[in-house]
Amino acid sequence: MKKYTDMTREELQAEYEVVSAQYEQLKSLGLHLDMSRGKPNPAQLDLSMGMLRMDPFTLIHTRKGTDVRNYGELAGVDEAKELFAELLGVGTNQVIMGGQSSLNLMYDTVVKALTLGVYGGKEPWGKQGKLKFLCPVPGYDRHFAICQEFGIEMINIPMTEDGPDMELVRNYVETDPSVKGIWCVPKYSNPQGITYSDDTVRAFAALKPAADDFRIFWDNAYLIHDHGRTPDSLLNIFDACKAYGSEDMVYEFISTSKVTFSGAGVAVIASSEANTKHLLKQMGIQTIGYDKINQLRHVRFFKNAQGMRDHMEAHAALIRPRFDCVLGYLEQELTARGIGSWRNPNGGYFISYDGMKGSAKRCVQLCKEAGVVLTSAGATYPYGNDPEDKNIRIAPSFPGIEELAQCARLFCVVQRLVSLELLLA
Amino acid sequence: MKKYTDMTREELQAEYEVVSAQYEQLKSLGLHLDMSRGKPNPAQLDLSMGMLRMDPFTLIHTRKGTDVRNYGELAGVDEAKELFAELLGVGTNQVIMGGQSSLNLMYDTVVKALTLGVYGGKEPWGKQGKLKFLCPVPGYDRHFAICQEFGIEMINIPMTEDGPDMELVRNYVETDPSVKGIWCVPKYSNPQGITYSDDTVRAFAALKPAADDFRIFWDNAYLIHDHGRTPDSLLNIFDACKAYGSEDMVYEFISTSKVTFSGAGVAVIASSEANTKHLLKQMGIQTIGYDKINQLRHVRFFKNAQGMRDHMEAHAALIRPRFDCVLGYLEQELTARGIGSWRNPNGGYFISYDGMKGSAKRCVQLCKEAGVVLTSAGATYPYGNDPEDKNIRIAPSFPGIEELAQCARLFCVVQRLVSLELLLA
């Protein structure tokens, strides 16, 4: 195999004929597959069926005797708060059990900041004119959608191997009071699978925001979602904040959507005690409490944080071969040809693939025409606008291995084809 | 027994001595009871334990094969939408399954109207300056708290035996474009237990709001919560709206908080198809979907709307004796003495008691001093301000019958005492 960039025009043309034929052949298979979203596969969901098989009488009362079937306990039952406090390495008074969706908690927290204000803020964000959020890119489209929905201007922050470019972050946060937040997926970032280095986490903790109501949205979606040979480790941001007295700056989110059930897990927001108290006062107007039976179900199932970590090993065993399959194809089909770049992450749900400039939309389109749905090109950037049109988020978790192999084969053929088109143009 | 208002001052004084002694005696019992909230009693919650005992494999797939354990189905699973569409008498496309709290859905719907706007509205409520909501009084404190949280001015609308004073409602709604909504509990209203008459429902449907973004918040919390000998019937507001083409004006809410589990039921918003589509677009930014396993649990448990109605008969059998107990004491202790007024509702969770002007706060305080917690005086009015300080919401559902009898005895003694204080003052 030869690097495409080393080929003569004639060689490229010949290769184009070959790859076109391969693409047409794959297209003729009539595939119908979806790699667009980070959904667990059914075997992963089966791992938690024990949660639905519990003695119902163990799901009635908390340790202190509260009947969880009834109203009350806005912040969640003690046992559940303790489980997640242990997992996150924070105090029980820093934990609020939400509903089943951390996205919902993030959205609600932004909305409360906009309409009511955050702890220590002088007035609601929504009364302060233009608002900005920093968005490490590539990133998670649903974070960006929240900002877009409420007219919050998004500023791209390039990601490095250590996390967001902290020089740039510091510059924005410390000089512009209209910068109110930043979206972070600090461990196994969506989509690159990058874990923020200790220095990056410390740099976050050390920020001195120009705004008195700036918040870091620390979406720790993949905290325990290791599947690599050497799991990454992430510094506890609240520990880092202690040195700077900056705990009020952080909202941390986590859920069991990819631990138990994506549609029926539990979600958590952890924050400083002052933030937690403030949020609970606001949440007390919104609801009398979230689903406590489901909280207790999770507690009884996992028992403690180690129980959750052990459970994740079974997930890893199902996830790893899928990553290996896709990464194997990329390596085998593209590396020697000098096409694209990607990381081999130690956890998380995605492979972030960068093709040639101007290739992503065309690639997604050609895959779609051959029956494989990928995440929309651009989705990993605010406003759906990937300035170089090169990033594609590959989500290998859901399909079966054989289907996935077909997807990966198709993806590689399409990458070659689009690269050839660009080189020949 | 003699009416207090017919007593001479000497008779009042003598009665006061007797009743004071009774109060002190009850106080010495060291009661410790709570009648403040409309909470189901444990026996009611036991009625739905079958929901936690289901074969877990019946909780995985919907009829069309969707794995409910995974992400997706923002509006809820078809079966659940059908169940509530049947119950509410609306189309399946008019139903969205929310989380487990209808209060949360109401709050979120208000917030979306404030920040993003409603279907057909020119701009978000929050950009239109002063906002007003009409509040039939006495009413539900948690409705009022949402308005207060967001600085929406609340206007008291007196309740009649047929529902809110519709002359007044029409006047406000049709002349003042800053009136954006009205809170209604149309069946077995909280706290009076009044069901809106057909004429009242039709008058709602016939409203021609001055604002193009006015909404009726139709909190049908007690739609199937009959426990009287002759259940009330409520006209279907969407049917009534058809005659006027006013379906977009109504958001209807319901939940199973007092059908299955208060902390782990399902909540629903029903609206016009146009509203539903608009809301789903907004909700799609907030979450990927609500707990679908719990939706399926409810569907499997009830099968259909008749299954829910049948289930409610078992609730009624537990609720009715509690109402009879309290109403019996009120009748026996207060009627002949000419103290107070109240209704004997055919359903719902409350007895609304009106004492003498200026009696409510004192009554709640004296009950509290004797160990019985009632809903705060004033809570049934916006801003916690009962202009005549006379209304008390009695919530008989939670305590056991014997405890309830003690509460009711105490309540009657306190009512007599406070009335005597006022008559002697």
C-alpha cells in the first residue's frame, strides 16, 4: 500500500476506479445500520436485569424508615446520595439525586441560572444581556443544543491531548464577564475519548472568572466507563478546587444511563454545599421529589461504589471488542494509505475520526446512501458547524460485531473514496 | 347545643372555660401527627405493589419492538400514550408521557413559555414585561409557588360551587394581554373538592384571550379520584374546545402519583396536536426521553383505562372512611354551634374548612402546639395571603383512622376555642 499523497494522478485515478467499485458493491448489500448514537447494546442492558427482579419489599423503606413510594425527599434517599458521593469522592451534602437523565439536569440547571440565577450571582444570567459559553471542540451536540436553544453564544475551544486549551479558556473566563460557563466531558471526552490531565483539572480549579456567576458544567458521563487496557485516571475536581476555594464554580453531572438502563437510570448533580442548598431551594418549586424507588433499586443492586465499578467490567467486555473491530479496520485500511487520524481511547463511547478537510459531510452522505447512518457531520461542533468539515463521531457500541464490521468496512471504503475525490479535484 | 352567635357573653365565657380545659387535656396527650399534605396512606401504596412484582421480561419491549431500557421515544411508548389518551378522551398524538411528577411538567411548561414561548405566540412570555396568572382561590399552593418564583403576578378569582367565577375570568382574559394563564384543578378542586360544571368548562373553551399566548393549565390531578357515593362528572375540555377551535389554549396535566406511587408514578401532559408537536421540539433539547420502563410497568399493570378506574375503587375504600371520620367530627362538634363551613366532596384529597374571619392562623398554631401539623394558614391563597384568614385545608388521607380521629377532635376543640376568643375579644 502507498500513501495517497504520494500517488501520481494516474495512480489516484486507478485507485479511484477500484474503490468506486468496492463502494458500489457494498451499497448493493442493502445495509440498514445505525452508528449515530452512543447507545448501549442489548447485551449491556441485560447486565442490569437483576434490578427488575428484586424483592419488591426491599424497595419500600430506606434505612431511616422513609417510605420511598410516597412523596418527599427532594434531594433523594440517603443511601443513594451516599453511593454517588462515594463514587464521585464528594460529601453526601453535595449530592442531589435527579430524575433519570443527566442531560435533563444540565438543561434544568442552565435554565435556573438563566431565569433565577446561581448561588452568589447578583442577578439571573438572562438579565445580563449577551451570554457566552466556552465549548471544547469537538464536543457533545446535546450540550451545544442547550446553548443554541437559549441564544447563548458558543465559542470553540480546541482540545489538546490534555483537555481543552487552558490558556485560551483562562483568557476568556478571566477577562469576559459575559462568559458564564463551559461544557466539559473531562473523562473519555465525547467524542475523542480524551481524559483531562491533572494539570488541566487544576487549571480549571484555579480559574478566577470575570463573572461572579460563572460555572463549569463538568459532565462526568464516562467516569467509570473504562474499556482500555490501561484505564485513564481523572483528578477529582472538587479536591482540586479546595486549594483555591473555588468549589462553588463547579456543577458535576453523572448518570447511570450507560451503567444500568439508558432510559431508566438515575442522574446526579454534585456541587458545593452552598450550590446544593441553593439548587434544592429552586428545585423544591419544580417538584416534590424524583423517583425514589428507582434510587433504592440502584442502591440495592450495586450496594456501593465498588459494586458499580465491578459491574462496569462486564460492560467493558462487551464494548471493547466493538472498539477493536472498528479500530482494526481503520488501522488496516487507512493508516498505510495516510488517510485520516483518530485516537484509541481507553474508555467512553466514541471514536473521533478526522478525515481530510472538506470530507466529513460527503462521507456521512455516502455512508447513508449505502444504508449506514453516522452522526451528522458537524454535530460535534457548535451550530453544527465544523469549520474544516473533517470530524466524524463513530459510535461503535450498539451494533452487533458482524454488523459493525460491515459498517467499518464501508466507512473505510468511503473514506478512501472521498479522499480520492478531493485529491483528484 | 346552642349557636355561639346566640350565646350571651356569660355563656361564651363559661363555654370558653370548658373548651380551654378540653384543649389543655388534648395538648397533654403529646400527639405527633401530620395532616399537612395530600399524601396517600401506606395501605394505598400497597395496592400497587404488583407493579414491582412483574416478570422483568415483560418490561423490555413495546408492541412495536422498541427496547424501553435504551434511549429514545421522547413522547413515551405508544402503549402508555394510548392508555392515557383513552383515560383523558384525547388522541394519542395529543399525549406526552413525562417523568413521574405532573408538578415538574407544569413547572417546565411555564418555564418553556417564559424562555422560549408557546405555540402561536409571537415571543417568549419572559420578553413581554409584566405577566399575570389568574388563580382560583382557595387553590393549590404549589401552583402559586411557580408563579411567585418567576415573578408572575397572581390575581385571585373566587370559586363558586360551579368552579371559578367565569364572569371575572372572562373579563381578565379577554381584556388584558398580560394575563397569560390560569391554574385550574377542574375536578375535586384542591382544596374544596368542587368539580367545574359543564357550563364552566364550556365558558373556558369559549374564552377569546386578549393575549395570543394565553394558556389554561388544567391540572386534572383528581380525575379518577372519586370516593363519594355519587361521583362528580367533568366535561372533557378538549371536546368543549372543538366547538370553538380553541384546543391550543389548553394544557392538561395528570399523573399517577395518587394512583400508583406518589414518588414513582408517571405524569402526562395532554394538549392540542400543534401544542404537542411544539412542546416535543422544546423537550427534545431537554432530554432524550423519560423513564420508559416505568411507563411499560403502568401499562402492563392497568392494561387499559378501565383497569385504572377499577384500581381507584380500592383507593376509595381506604380514603372514604378517613373523610367520613373528619366530616363526622366537624358535623357533630361544629354544626349545631354554628361554627365554620365546609363541603363534603365526592372525591379528591382535601376538605376545605372556612372558620371565622381571622381564625385560621391561630387555629393552625394551636393545633401545632398540641402536636398536629396542618397545612399552613394562607397556603391556599397566592403569596400565602388569605385576605380573611379563615381557610384551612384539611388533608385526611395519610393518618390512620384512630390518629385521624384524634386530629379531628383536636381540630374541632381548637375551632371552638378560637371562635370563642374572637367572639369574646
